[in-house]
Amino acid sequence: MPGRPPQPVVRGTAPRAGGTNRLPIRWHLRRVLTIFTFTGNSLPGRRGNQVHNKFSVAGLAAAICMSLVGVVAARADVVISDRGVFEVIVDTTSLMGHPSAPFFIEFQLNDGLGTGDTNNTALLSDFAFGGGSPVGTAMLTGGASGDLGSHVVIADDQFFNEFIQEFVPGNRLSFHVELSTAIDPGPQPDQFSFAILDCSLVEIPTLGPADALVVADIDADNPVVRSFAGDASRLTACAGEPLPLTAPRIPGAPEPGMACLIALGLATAALFRRKADLSQPG
């Protein structure tokens, strides 16, 4: 097993000892979807308007569908209605046989106040590896304890609290998360995050803040959980090769197929409504 780097990567706001600040980037890479509206006066003649409108709506539906698929594939946000209890499901097929192995699962629960007030805890359980398995013993920092073979508990009794353990990836990784939701009085909330590390114990590149795959700021009774896809445009630190990962699925976030169905349904309704308007005399 490779040695642990002297300076752990902190996905928080306080400076690392001897290092630089790593600020959480909220609303990172937010996709702005611009929808153009088409008027019936853009082409002369009713027949022309019908054809124009038909293909405009079809094109609009396709554009919306592709945009929504891109949004969901790259990022998914879901408000947890069960007070910090949620599931995480990751397609890890792309990790199997990748030269950046061995891989490590990493969890952090960092204290927003920086004082280690121990007012929040993360309980992680029901680990399933889709044909893979946990390996060895865990590396623990601060209030972290447990292992992937049973359950993991992390308390924010220091600013930086981290759990790392090697695993052999199968086709899917899933686990259950229970976060307490005590809200810190300061501007920076406690934060839970999940990442996958490569053989150099550096995060696989993602579109998330500090290369996290899942981030939850504990700033409400029902916190928002954000998931981020891998960034295939960047290379892993270990093997120097890209490693595409889809955004982890948090049940409750929209699925790409459902996004397409909604977009196509709205576009179809608009098309029939437009046809009805054109059929009216005058």
C-alpha cells in the first residue's frame, strides 16, 4: 500500500498546515439552460408557420433533452427530506482494470467553526461493492472510526476528520448515509464529502469542489446533497490517464431518461397547442 501523503487534501475552508486554503466552490459549473421561444410570425404563410413550428418544437425538445441529460450526468442536487438520511450509488465499472488502481474510498466530515465542537456525526453503513470488496485496514484522522466491512462513524471533533480505506471496485458501489443536522452559528457550515482516491492517494478528478463526488453542507434540517461527475478532461495523478465517472446517483434526484420524457412531453403538448391555434379561422 502506498505511503500516506504528508498533507491531506482538505475539502473545507480553513488553511491546511503549511498549505493553502481550499474553499468549497458552491454552485460550481452551474449549467444555464437558455430556451428560445418561437413565434408564429417568423415565416410567411400558415403552412410555413406550421412546418417551422413543428421542427422548432422538435429541435427545442431535443435541445432540452440533451441539456438535461448533460446536467444530470455531470451533477445532481437533491434536497434530503429525511433529515440527513440518504443513499449513494456510484457506477464504478470504469475503475475496473484501470491503471490508476488501487483505489481508496474517502469520507470527510469537517467542522465549519474549526473548533471541533463535535455537534455532528456521519454514520455510513450497508456498503455494497458490486462484486468488489474492501481491502486492508482503514486510515483514520480525527473523529473517524470503523471500516468498510461493517460501518463507518465520523464525528467533527476536529476541524479535519477523515476516513480512507482501499477497495477493489466492482460494477457498482453503494452505501447508506445518516447525517446529524446540528447547524453551526458561523457562516461556514459543517460539511460532509465523499471522494475516490487513486493509487497516489489523490482524488480522482471530478467537476466537484476539490474533486469531491458528493458534498453535503449541513446548513439546514434537510440539507442539499450535491453529486458531481468525473472530469475526463483531466488526468489522474497516479497513472496520468483520464477516468470518466458519471455523477453518483442520490435516489430522489432526476434520472436522465425521466428528464428526456418530461422535455418531450412538454414539447409535444406545445406542438398540439400550436396546431390548434393555427386551425382557428382568422
